[in-house]
Amino acid sequence: MSGFLWPARVYWEDTDGGGIVYYANYLRFLERARTEWLRQLGHSQQRLASEEGILFTVVSLEIEYRVPARLDDELEISCEPRPQGPASLRFAQCVYRRAPGAERELLAQACVRVACVDARTLRPRRLPAFLLEMRAAEGP
């Protein structure tokens, strides 16, 4: 499964009173990048829930904050899925600051495990075929 980069900008609502991104808002950036990764594959979470009866839920998260993001920063959030059994994916994700004419700067890195669950019962369910096929195409 290939990696994905999603651009974002830091808005006032993302920050604390000092113009620094509030620590919990990094989780929003990570979530949005995973959603956009899925969308670029041609699948929306809403359609998967209503038509295929599946949801994705975070079951574990580890994040390391390195450098704070600030108001108006341009960010890139990476999303690199890795198979984790028949019903879950593990995402390696990073939040970078983009600076014109400079290398991007690593601000935070996270490991997020997401389970596929039945929308009605919330019990684990196999990953959808398109994800299983992508995983098989990559090989061991």
C-alpha cells in the first residue's frame, strides 16, 4: 500500500491562545489525512458505512511531538498504511511543516492502528476487498 501526503494549513481554531497548535488537534490532522487517503482510492467513509456496512475505528495510537506547529503554517501530513491482520491496518503518519525553499521539518510522528468493524454491531470485520487486494499486490 503506497504512501500519501495531504496538505493542510494551521488556522486560528487549531491553536491555543499563544498561536501554537493544541496537542489534541494533531489527531484531527492525522484523521483527515487517513480519510483523504481513502478518498483518493475512490472510497468515502460515508459510502462504505451506508452501502457496505463498515466503519473504521482507531484502536490504538502512539504519537511523539517534536516541534510545535504555529498559526498559518503550511503542513503536510503523511499517511502510510501497513497491513495488520485481516481486520486492521496500522498507519505510520508524520506531520511536517512546509517552508518555501527549505526542507520540510518533522513536527510529529504517529503510529495509528485502525480496525474495520461492522457498522451495526461494531464487531470486527474483514477489511474490504479493495484493501485486501492492495495488500496482496504488494507482497510480503
